Amino acid sequence: MIYIWKDKIIDGLRGLADYNYQKKALLNPTGPVMWLFVEDYQDIFEDTGLLAALKANQLVFGKSADQALRDLEYAMHQIDSNLSDMVIVDLPEMQIVRQKAAKALKLIEQATV
């Protein structure tokens, strides 16, 4: 069984789903808020054990929430991470990522009530 850092996943999804948060962070790069697309991916999927668990078909939050997270991970890979974050934040593909992050977050919150 792979250990999953669920609180970090939820926190990461909140930031990933929030355009205003991302824009505010990018317009004030000295802080206190920071947003980087690649770091969001790493924080949500790699640093938490989530990606390994999903690949191993380990149930993390429930079937629907886990599928939403797989869909989000796929959507994030459709964005060229070599682009600057100032470009990424306004891409149409990023809006899809935000919607998928919000959906996953909602399903997780419903599953843990």
C-alpha cells in the first residue's frame, strides 16, 4: 500500500482550480503567494504518492474522485510545460485543467463527508 498525503493533494487542487489565485501569484512574484504550473503537478501527483497509487490502481478517494484525478493528470499533460507560467495561466487548455481540478476537489469533498 502506497502512503498518500491527502491534505497536500486537496490544498494543491484548490490552488489549481483558482484562476484569480494563479493570476495574483504571477503578478506578484516576490510573494507571499506563489504559483508555478510544473510545481502544482509535482505537488499534487508526485510529492504526495498520488500518481504511483493511481498507476497501481490503489483506491485513494473513491472510484469517481480517482477517475477525476486521472482525467486531471491527463489534461495537465496536454499543456506544454516549457511555456512560461504567464502564458500557461491564460491558455484554453488551462481552463480545462481548472475545471477538472474543481471537479476532482468536489468529488473528494463529497467522498470524505
